[in-house]
Amino acid sequence: MKNVGVIGLGYVGLPLLVELGNAGFEAHGMDVDERKIASIRKGKSYIGDIPDKKVAHLVKAGKVSATSDFDVLKDLDAVSICVPTPLRKTRDPDISYIVSAVEEIVPRVHKGMLVILESTTYPGTTDELVLPELERSGLKAGKDFFLAFSPERVDPGNAVYQTRNTPKIVGGVTAKCTKVAADYYGKVFDNMVTVSSARCAEMVKLLENTFRSVNIGLVNEMAIMCERLGLDVYEVIDAAATKPFGFMPFYPGPGLGGHCIPIDPHYLSWKLRTLNYYAKFIELAAEINGNMPSHVVSKVVGALNDQGKSVRSSKIVVVGAAYKKDVGDVRESPALDILHQLIEKGAVVCYSDPHIPEISEGAIRLKAVPLTKKLLNGADCVVIVTNHSTYDYRMIVRESKLVVDTRNATKGLARKGKVITL
């Protein structure tokens, strides 16, 4: 294989494109977003984990290119589909982006071509949706072309595990498809893990994120229980974590964010509903985690009341808008719900986040403000939603009248009477 491609150049697709180029392939990226195409052609990255110099070097060397013309597929030996898979408002899977990508491949699929779906989806998508469409070409999977599923495992902001050194799962629709896909990706990733089928590979991804969702839901409920019992949930967790076996620490927070954990388990839940099974853990975890922004707002309201203030007209600074530490991504961020609810209650709200210059989501239209002593001094309450490394938490506690810390970011600081935690 020499000429390969990636459809969808977002948080998954661009890092994969770069690694394909690094591995010596001539990697062609495809996307309908002309802004992304133009950025790559200029050697510029729009993904925080990918430096400009990496993109520029590969583009200059002719190892990476980008286009909105899908005819490039005719000359590719392999193509990976890395398009979004959001949920509809009804929490049903929206696989329209996958369908669109496959529709582009169908008239251009050819003998020997390898197609790998990476977009997170429900078990059975590769076999039941992608396979029949590709075989409309008259070619047979496992004989004329090859088809597999390989779940993306991108963790934005992770300095240790990135695209190349994260073990790569792959499962094909036939044993030959699995081997071809594993041989191909084995030239890109440090550690390949093959499974018996595409359906199994699809389920692996959903288990990983359901595991996190359920355990975060458990510890979020534990935080509420500890509050009722007059206990510090962080002390309880840290003590439990000293057990060298049978326990893995998770920590409470203001809610779930990002594209994966709040969304992926619902793909599994939806699929099981079609089989007349109710996924109780998934739905319960989603309910608990989904209510955490409201719980945070209630903590703010209660803390202000204790100081004889109403939330209406109170000046509130939200510290951190990204869904996780040290990333510039607000997808599904609990900060959006918290901001919205505080605004609805009549608070005068602003936010500070070095990674998110502005927010334009629904009714929220805000620009980030610098986190200064003057800003903190003038606030009735400061709410720490995202614990970015760049924040000076000692200054935040010292200069603020009241802090609601949803991440335990102020741990170890003198905060009695001033800082409220979950």
C-alpha cells in the first residue's frame, strides 16, 4: 500500500492523517469543510495536540494533502472513515455522516481496496449498513475488497498516550479483512489488537466509554450522598484508593463533556432497545451525570444565600468552559449548561478560559475575559468548572469572596469558609 486516505479531518481524522504520513504513506485527507482543507494546505493545524510544524513538514514533503474532491478515492489503496456520529435530540444515533461517506466510496471502490470505519457507532453498523452498500458495486468483501472496524481512541490533551502509542483494536467482516486491516495499521500503530469481528470491535469502544460513564455516575452520586452525610467525598475516595486491588478511583465533577462519554453509551442503549432490552446502568448513569450541572447551580445558589445574597444580579465568574482540562473543546461541556442556568436565574455571568476565546451556543453569546485580581475581587461567586493547568488557584482563592470548586482544584489551599466543593 502506498496511497491512503482519511475521510473526516476532525479530532480523530487529522491526527490519523498525520501518523499515516509519518509512517511513509502518501496520505490524502478528505473533508467537506473547505476551511480545514485550506488550513492543512497552508501547513496549519486546528487541533491542539497536533503542532503546526508537523503538518507543515508533511505537506512540504508531499506525504500529506487535503481535498474536498472525493475522486481521489479512485487511486487509494485504503481509506479510513473518521466522521462525526452525534445523537439526535431523541437520543437516537445520527449516522448520516457515515452514510454520506460510504456513498462517496461506493462508486469509487475498486479491487484490493481496504475500507476502515473508525466513527463510534452501534454494534452491527459495519455489517448491516456499510457492507451491503459497498457490495452494491458488485465486488465481494474479503475477496475483492476489504472492510473492517477500528474504534478511535483519541484522548485530547493526553501527553502520554496519543494516536500512535495507544493500542489499536481492529476487527474485520471476514478473517481476511481483519488480517489486511491489521497489517496496514500495524505500520502506523505501535501495538495492534485483533478481535474476531467488526461487531466485536464496535462493542469494545462502547464498553470502554460506558465503563467511564457508569463509574463517573456512581462517584457523582457518591458526592451527593457524602454531602448529605456531612462527609468530604474527596477524602473518602483518596482513602479508598489506597487499596492496592479491587478499586479504581474516579472523581466527581460538574457533568460529562466531549464527544465520546456523554454520547457513545446511548448508541448501545438504542441498539438494545431494538432488541427489547433496557440498558439500566447506561440510562441511570446518564440521568445522574446529566443532572450535575443543575446540582452545581444549586450549590452556587445555596452558597450565595448563606451570604445573604440572591443569585439574581449577582456577579458570577465561571472559570473554565472546555469540557476537560487543557483542551480547547466545548462539545457537550457542562459549562454550557451551568452558564445557561445561571443566566436564566438572572445572574450577571462571564467566563474565563485561555483555550476558548468565545462561546456561541444556543442563547449564550460570550467572549472570554482575563482572569485578573480585579475580576475576582468584583465577583460575588467564582465557579471552577474546568481545572486548566494554567490557572493560579492560590490567587483565585485569595482574591475571591466565594468559590464553588467542582474539580477539587483548590485542594491543599487554605479554603475554609470560602470554598465550597461538590
